Amino acid sequence: MKFTGSIGVSDTVTLTLPDSSAVSARKGETLYEVVGKIGASLQKAALAARLDGEPVDLSLKAERDAAFEVITFDSPGGRDLFWHSASHLMAQAVKRRYPDAKFAIGPAIEGGFYYDIDMKAALSPEDLQGIEAEMEKIVGEDLEVRREEMGREEAIALFDGAGEIYKVEMLEEMPGDSVSIYRQGEFFDLCRGPHVMRTSMLGAFKLLSIAGAYWRGDEKRKMLQRIYGIAFPDRKRLEAHLAIIEEARKRDHRKLGRELDLFSFSNEVGAGLPLWHPHGAVLRYIIERFSTEEHLKRGYRLFSVPHIAKADLYRTSGHLDFYSDNMYSPIRIDEQDYYLKPMNCPSQIQIFTSSIRSYRDLPYRGFEMGTVYRYERSGVLHGLTRVRGFTQDDAHIFCSEDQIEDEIRNVLDFTLYMLDVFGFSERNIYLSTRPEKSVGSDAGWDLATSALKNTLDSGGIGYTVDPGEGVFYGPKIDIKIKDALGREWQCSTIQVDFNLPERFDINFIGRDGAKHRPIMIHRALLGSLERFIGILIEHYGGKFPVWLAPVQVMLINVSEQEAAAAGGVRQRLLDAGLRTEIDGRDESMGYRVRDAIGRRVPYIAVIGKKEIEEGTVSLRKRGENSSKPVSVDDLIGMILADQEAKR
RNA sequence: GCCCACGUAGCUCAGUCGGUAGAGCAUUUGCAUGGUAAGCAAAAGGUCACCAGUUCAAUUCUGGUCGUGGGCUCCA
């Protein structure tokens, strides 16, 4: 069988396959043929073409009958192939330096690759350099990467002989009789492939961090050492990638939170308990106010409930049985146990049941900025995005069964509207189904799950199913958005619940005069203010749109002679509802302008002699490096208009 | 909670192979009265996270606690 085609630097590569389909790659791209599915001579030819840039005749005999693919770094699956090859390279280097190392799994992931390793020596960050040096050496050795197929038993014997207990465990659980391994030099690994053809193709790499990871992700099993890394075909792309990571770090909300004086944590107050400083608190207030108003516009009623409640409430709700791991120890008051509330629902339900409800009251939508306290293990706390006390924009909708889908649709629209307003257009939607630890009948769960699913389907909204990720009382739709470093965070959640109405014996009087059981929809759109603001800070890199900016206008009086005038302008702006500060410090103007720019203030207004005479300010907008005179009235009008434009 | 790393001035970080510490920025004061990304000078500021242990002596070594970072597990 023959492949025909040619590879050349001045050409597009086209390879005609036996079934007469053709594949092609643009010139200058590196080719990674699928090792094992292509003959060795063809591999060599392709490699030679890459190395020498000379046209090569590919009218070569295949050693094996098979279709093959041309994969470049940027083609689908190319990165995975490349990164997985890099993880083999890393494993080989580790093995050379630490002969007792045993390997678990080493896949490509979204931003690179890792390998989980079991070995005696505890790696520290400095050790990574040594491993990198060894990797460079192996790249220089230009080892051929060869695929071998063998029987499963044979493979077990091979890995068992090498002491690779994790590979043996994986092999024993694998279906099928035959497996593939990849060899490069003295190193071999169990692997499905594909890989690059030679180690020299792994142009540029960097080991990023080491971390602990449980074998099989099970916290009861052994903790292995995981090394994370990234690789690219050339140095330039690696540098560019590292620069992006560095750029993202600058937007980290924990860093910006300090720089912009938005929030802090105090050792005295406790881990995971954020303290909102004036600029952060006002940002939070703006979001709360906006959210509350939007809820009122949509027919929600306001709720407000206390931060603690008696144990019985959480016994009835099931929280003590299903959620106690996340609840704090009780507080003893007059011989009774009280708990800090981990969720708002049980308390809010008491408002619904405080009087007899009619079908005319449904859907009954109750909204609250509800603060909850949840125990989070110390190691999971993370800035504002994972805390122990947080405020949810929480609402519970009590409705009849035939209202569910409409209500879900409303909530979904509302959610997407809110995310849009805050500029989050990139989001991933998940449908989470019944978890192991849960209450209620299968029928209820099915009904609730299909209600969510139908709404998504009929809205043509793409989503991923997250099996077993629902809450103990019901399934949910989760919407996740990303932080600066690409980590996904769950914010919005919409949950359908047949169980709490049952447990609390919630009723409404139907048209027929009989009692009926409502269904509850739990939902939080922004999720928690803390997490949401954390991501918001990163999303905007601290450059909040005008309507959110903690300080909208910074007034700078040129000298002390203009201090009174600046005070007068400030009052006019404050009267118009604009958040305005004066920097009247005894510093040079350049210094104060620079400072205001550093604070990402959207409008910097300078007042000097000239401006006082003309009744103007000298306005410099964020992102511009020139200023122009504007009357105070025009300034107010301009800011109000920008504020109205939201995004 | 687990693995690894870390904790020095408000911030960013030096430093002490065991003899109680330094810079820049920020702060305060004085001078300069400034026109759009750092004016000049001086001062003040630290139980070297906390608690034990070893030692003549601990910020430095050991252990524990608290906290932080990267992950794992878990989650808004």
C-alpha cells in the first residue's frame, strides 16, 4: 500500500491516504505523526522534512496497513499529544534522577500536563530545575519514541518487574487483552498514545509547580507528588505563554484587593472571613442594591432572616443529617442548641408557612441577601472565592407543578441578564443530577431533573451533565465563570426541590379548596457576593465600569488655593449621587494623577485657577493621557450617561 | 483535612552558616506652591507570626499552633 504526497517548506503538505481521502498541513507547521499507525520510514521522512526544510517524496511503502493522521501542535488534539509526550519526557528525567520513583498517571490537561509520582524524596521547588536539566539532556539525545503492542499479561509482568505498582493496578482493571506501551531510550510507559516521534521534537518546556494529589483522587489513599508543567514547540511560544500567566497573576483579586484597598483578612478575625474596606464595601453595596432592585422589578418579595436558628429547624430540613460536615458547632442558648445558618432556605420557608397561602399567591418569590456560614476545610480557602462566611443573592420560589418550567425559564433569563450586565459572556452551564447522599423519592428527582433539562433544551442552551453533583434535596443547573487564571468557579445555581416542601409540610390552598404541596426553586444568580466580586475584580483587572467604580471621580486641586473650590465641586457631584473624592494632599500634581490612575479611577478632574474662573474642571478619562476642560454640569451629565450604559 | 512551600516594617523584598536587623515604596514632619504617570530632605516605624524545646545566647536549629500560597479532596 502506498501513501503519496510531498512535504516541503515551500509547500502545503498533502498526503493521500489509501482510501483516497487526503490530509494536509500548512508549511512551517511541525508534524507529529501518530506513531504506530504509520510506518517508520514515513516517520523518518516527515521528521527529516521538519529538520531540513527540504521537500521529501512521501511515496513510501507503509509498513502497516492503516490510515494515519497528521497532527500539528495547533490541530485538534495536537496540544494534548504534545503535552502528554512532555509528561513522558518528564517522567523519564525523574526516573533517572530518582530511581525509586513509581509513576501513577500523567495526562495532558487544559493548561499543560502533570505526572503523579510516588517516591521517597519529597520534592521541593528547587528540585524542578534539576529535572528540567535532565529533560533537556534527553531532548538532546534525540531518542526515538516507539510504540509497542503487547498482551495484557505480558505488560503486567513487565511493569511488575519494574516495581510499577500503580501501572500494574491500572492494567489489572483494564478491559481487553492487548495494550500499548511507549519506549524512549531506557524509559517505557503504559500509554494509549499518540506521541511525538522523537524527544527532540519537544522544543521548550517549563515545570511549573509541585503539589500533592491522592492516588485515584481518593483522600483515603496514598498522597502522591504531582509535578505540573507546560511545553511548546519553541522557546518563543513558551515565553509568550509564561507572560500570559504572569499577566493573569497581576489581576489576581487578592493582589488587587490589597492594592485597591477593597478588602482584607485578619488573623485576629479568622481565616476565610473577609473584611470589607470602604471601597470594597461600597462596591458590594452597589451590587446588592442593583440586585435587590432587579428582583423587586421581577415581582420578588424581600425576606430577611436571622443568622442563627434552632437545631430542630435543621433536623426537619435534613441539614443536620446531610450537611453537618459543613455546619459549625452549635451555640447553647437556654438549654437549646442553635446553629449558624449554613443555608437560608429553612428559615425562609418559615415566612411562607407563617400564614395560609392560596394558589393565587403562587408563584411566591422571596428574595434575600442572605449571609450563611459554612465550614470549609482550611486548605480550600482561597481569597474571596472560597470563604467561610458569605452572602448569597438567594431566593426561594414556591410554585405549583405546572409553573415550574416557566419559573425556571424566568430564573435562567434573569441569571443570564445579570451575568451579561456584569460582563461575563463566557460561561459554562452544567446540569447536576442526584448525588449519593440525598433525600426524596426517585419520582420526585426525575420530575425535578427533567424540568431543568426541558427548560435548557427548549431554550436551546448548551450544557454538560454533571452526574451526582446535585444538592441533597434536589438537582440543579449551575453556571460557572472563569477567574483570571482560567479556574472555573460556580456562581449561579438553580435548584428544583420537591423534598423540603414535604419535610416542612408546606401547603397552599388550591382552586379546589384542598391543600396542595408547592414545589420550591432555590436559586442564587451571582452565587455569593464574595466569590462574585472576587471574580469581578479579576474580570475587569480592577478597572471597574463607571457604575461599579468605588470612586468614580477623583478631584485634584492644583494648589491649596483651590481647596475650597474643589470642595464645592465635590459637593455638587455628591449631590448628583456620584462617588467623589478629593486628593488634596501636599504632593505634586503628577504624583496625585499617577496615584489616581493606579487606583483605576475612571474620571480624574483637575481644578486650578483657570478652571475656577471658567467654572470647569480639567477632565482626564481613564485610559486617555490627555485632558480637556468640561463644565461641572457636563461632567455630571457625562458620568450619569456612562453609568446608565452599564457595561 | 492531606502533600509541598512559605510567614522579616503598612506593601514588595534583602539579610543573619545562632550573638535581637536593612532597602525601596507608603506614613509623618519640614522645605518647595506645583498644570496631568513619582519635587527635595529628614524622621518615625519591627517581641523577625505565636508557643514550647535545644543552647551561655534563637528571628535563625527542632517540635507544635495560627496564617498564607500551589494543588488534592470538597464546594457558592
